[in-house]
Amino acid sequence: MATLKYSRQRESIKEFLRSRTDHPTADVVYENMKLIYPNISLGTVYRNLSLLADLGEIKKLSSFAGADHFDGRTERHCHFMCTRCERIIDLENEKIHHIMELAGENFGGKITDYSARFFGLCEDCLKETVNESDTSENTSDEN
């Protein structure tokens, strides 16, 4: 396999992702890279994100609702995806990491890795839903 040529732009993208916990989309990465490299193209950002994901230096998180998101944390961890606002949150819980062991208990093969995503409403969206429910109840009580 050929040695990959060093790229300042690629390193900047990787460092940008490692400094974030919000799992930005390619468009967000692009807007931030333009501040450092005004002439960078969206295509260059997409190519570098794809290459970094293929090399295992970042993680690509596909979204059912829209654009892919990217994670600079490559160690094994789970994600929560809000089905309302599409926010992605890292889940930090030691018990979750036993998911491979549990999955392998009744499996004859060998599990070497996993990718787990949990879906629901984040704390902010849950509060909004409760507030909307309270508002609609108050409106119907007035009638």
C-alpha cells in the first residue's frame, strides 16, 4: 500500500473533529475550514472526510434523516440520536460496553467490534414536547 502524502488541510479537518463533541456535518466542517483555508473547496472537504473515515482516523455517522455526521473520537463508544432535532450525543456508560459480550453469548462466531446507536428525544426536545403538551391542554381547557 502506498504511503499517504501529508496534507495540512486533512490534518486540520482531523484536529477540528477531535476538538468537537457535537458530531458536525461536512457542511459545518467546510464552513470552519474556510476560516483557515479560504480557497478550500467543499469537494476537498468531502474527499478528506471520506479518506479519514476509510483510514479509521474519524468515524462517519450516517443519519436516516439527512446529512452524514462525523466524529473525531475513534475509540469504541455508543451514540444517541434525537429523532426530533437530529442531535447526536456520545453515551458514556461502562455497562453499554458489555454489549459485545452480551451479543456474543448465544453466537457461535467471534464479535470483534460493534456500532450501537440509540434513538429517541434528547433532553431539550423532551422538555419542548412536555411544554407543547401543557400548552395544548391549557388551550383545550379554555374551550
